[in-house]
Amino acid sequence: MPKLCFVFNGFFYGGAERQLIYICNGLAERGLDVTILCLKRGEAYKDLLSSNVKVVEPHYNYSFIKTLRYFSDIIKKENPEMVISFLFQATLISRIFKLFYRYRHITSYRNTTYGSFLRDKLMLCTSFLDNYTTGNSNNARIKLTFRSRWDKFVSIPNISKVAYARSSDEIERSDFYFIGRLEKQKNVINLIYAFDNFKKANPSDKKLFIIGDGSLRGELEKLSEDLDSCDNIIFLGIKKDINEYLVKAEAIILPSLWEGMPNVLIEAMLLKTPVIATPVGSIPEMVDHLQSGIIINSTSKDEICRSLEYFLNLDKESKIKIAENAYESAKEKYSKESVINQWLALIAKS
């Protein structure tokens, strides 16, 4: 097997960053020589990293030009046979430098869009530089890879680290939860409007807990205050162990505008916590509507509210069935052993 160098922006909070660590740990456990090259300094999730994985990161955060020089210097020093890139900046740099250093290259798409037309076009137009491309959603193949290279696209799901599931008789308890970054992509503004409307139409003691942080947190907290919903919508910030909260939730709400394969959805399914989510990214491939979760018709606040009301009116047996179906669907598909085997097969043929 080749010497591997995984490249990403750095150790920051996010699903892609956690998945990279899980994959690197799994490959190192199988005896591969794995290095992580960070473009920026960060501290998130380092405690999850295996001691068998080497980490290279800058002394401080460089300008873009200095980052290019830093990347070139590390590639010369480490001399990897294969580079695997995650996220936009790391992928663009890794693809361009492949022209000079001739390493084999795999891009791992973690979303079906990079958030803007220009970024998506840059990813599409440079995709020919990959030996293979992988993603956790088949939609990424269509949007971010040339049709002539679809045979070089391999779909590999995320790894779940959930090791236990709660019993089905705990399904109907507590409140609704959102877990994720507080950014435009996650559509939390429409969730807040929807939950406010839901509470007005369905008086109850149910609350919405929002776990996560991001650039929109202040704006979202102010919106909650303006709607006089502070008692019902509670911001908890970043929490290290989200499983502690997943097991308390009556349901997880994921109202995203776009996604790849959301880790929180997998973890909820494996903890038998029902999921209410929009039909973006891999979600329609992961959730069978009314069988293993609730698919919201659109990302609008009205449709989010309707889905909350629909779930509220389900009887306990229906909620238990949805949760059990989700668990059975997820427990084999997202196991560490299965996903690492798929990565090993991809690396071998690249």
C-alpha cells in the first residue's frame, strides 16, 4: 500500500474533520503509513487521533501565498505516493500541485456543493486531475464531476462511532434538538420561525435545543428574542459528546439547504432517535420517508412546521417503528470495518 498524505484545512469543529480522523485512524490500524497535512492550526478533535497517525501543521496561520509554499515544502519532505484531500482549499491546492509532484490523488467530496457557483465550477473543472474521486453522496458525482469521469467516482459512506442504542421504549421523551454549525447551510433561521409557529399552533411544554456555534449565532439568538421564544428555543453552544443529547431527544431536526452525508443523522439513527430532515445531499438515500424517518417536503419554514406537526401526531408505535427501521438500516452500512474496507479497495486501485 502507498504512503498516504491526507490534506485538509485543519482541526476545526465539523463533520468532515471528524470523518477524516476516523478514516486515518482506521487505515493506520490496518498498517498503512498515514500523515495528516493541515493548512491551518486548530485544536478540535485532536484527542480522537491515533498516535499512529503523523500530523504536520504550520506554526501559525499563513497567508494564501505562504500556504502554497508551506504545502510544497511539506510534500517535498514527506514525499507521499498518494494525496487524499478533504474540503475546498485543500482540494484545490492538492490538485494543482499534482501537476508538479506527480503523486496519485483522490478527492473526498463531503458535500454536494461548496456553497457558491464559482467554487463548484472550480471543483468541477479541476476534477480531471484526480485519479479517483469519492464522496458520501452520489449527487456529488453529478454536480462536481464531469460525466466522462463518472466511472472514476466511488461512493463511500461515513463512519459512525456510535457503539450503543437506547431501547425502543425510550423513544417518546423530552424535546426536539438541532445539532450542527450555525451557518447559512444549516437553515436554522427557518427552523426557528417554524418552531415558533409550531408552538403557537400546538401549545405544549416541548422545547427546541440548538447545539453548535457559528457566525450566525448572535443573529439567531436575537431572532429568538424578537419572537419571544427564548423560553422555548435554547442555545447550548458546542458540546463534545453529542450522544448524550441525542439519547434525550424525541427527534433530531436537520433543515439544511444542502448537505453531504450528515454525521448527526447517522448517529441519531444508530441511537434509535427519529430524524426529521430536508431532502438534500445523501439524506434521501439514507432515510426512507415514513419508514425510517420523516423527509420534509422543502426547506421552507412552513414545510418544516408541517413536518413537526405530523411527527407530533404520530402514535408511539409508529415512532418506535421508524426508529427501529432506521437503526436496522444504519448499523451495518456505517460500521467502521465496512467503511475502512471500502477505503482500502479504493486506495488499492488508485
